[in-house]
Amino acid sequence: MFNKQEITCLIGKAILLPHTIKKPKLLAGVQIQYRITVQDKNNRVVCYTSWRTSHSFVANFLRMMYSQMAQATLTSVTDVLDAVYTLTHNATNSEVNLTVNVAALDDAFGIQTGTGTTAEGVNNTKLATKIAHGTGAGQLSYGAITVNVPAVTGSNTDMVITRSFTNSSGASITINEIGLVFGFKDAGNTTRYFLGIRDVITATAVANGNSVTIEYKLRTTN
């Protein structure tokens, strides 16, 4: 649960101080966390969260891992456009599979934002209502993805995936969901895009002219 101070921050009325945040419980194994920071046009922080625990790996995440790790085909996998494909692994497509490293202006994969509030589910295959790239009504300008080299701190090894979005739509936009979408080749050697993680978040308002940075952290720990 979010505490009262955090919810106030996320609707843009206060700066959240680090000591008001309940930190995620650290468990052994593989974890995913996310963090959200809203900045104004002068890059001053309007509000932010600490790292929040994500609970929302979806089934397609392990389907992609299976195809890649077992070098196997896997049929009947639904992509973010609701089309059904066969996942494949071979020498030709291995450099694309599981990629999230997308350039600016491209909203096909990587970290995505949305306005939907449908509860997370293991069979989610896309965001409920994705916010498209652009400067029109209800759109955000998608920046490039950054994937950091894994770093070891104590018993944790962390890899952080980061993307920033700018609101030039002329009105405030509220983000209710975020997700991480991966590129993967189908049986015809065409890159398709599959949802691996989706989180419904506390409503986060991004005023016109402001930007929001979303980070996903994949952590292994012992």
C-alpha cells in the first residue's frame, strides 16, 4: 500500500521526502522494482517515489525466456497488438530476442506508459490503454531507453532500465499503468513485441511542459 504522503506527491501537490517512503521488502531470488520521478521544464523534481516492488511479471516473460534459453520454438504467443505468433530462436535472430533498447520517438517497445486501470493479471499481453508517442492530445514524447551495466552491491546485483517521457500535449496527462515490452523474432524472422511486465500504479499527473522518468530495476540477490 502507498502511504498518504506518497499519494499526495504523485498527484503533484508536494515533494516526497525519502524518509516518508516504506521501502520494498528485500527477498532472496529475482525481484523487479520501479521508480517514478516527475520534473518540471527546468528539470526540478516535482515529486518522486522510492523504489516500489513490482508484482507483475506476466506469462509472456517466461515464454520468451524459455524460447531463448532452450533454443526452442513456442507457438500461440500473443503480442501487444493482439496478434498470435510463434517465438523462435536461431543464430539469425538471437541478437534481437529480449531487446528493450529502443531509440527515442519509438513507442513500440521498451518502457511504456498508459492510462488504464485494469488490474494486473498473469495473462496480460499489453497495457490496458497505452499512451502513444507524440505531442497531440493525450500523448507523451517517448525518449530513448538506457540499460545500465549490471552492478554488484553487497549481495545484490542490479540492472536498471530507464526511459523519460515529456508532455507537450497542452494539458495534464495522468499515468495509471506502466510496463516493459520486449522485442522477439517470430517464425518468419520478423521482430514482434511482447509484454513482459505490467504494473498499475498510483495515479501520477504529468503537467504540460513537465517530464516523467520511469525506471525498472531487475535485481538478483542471495
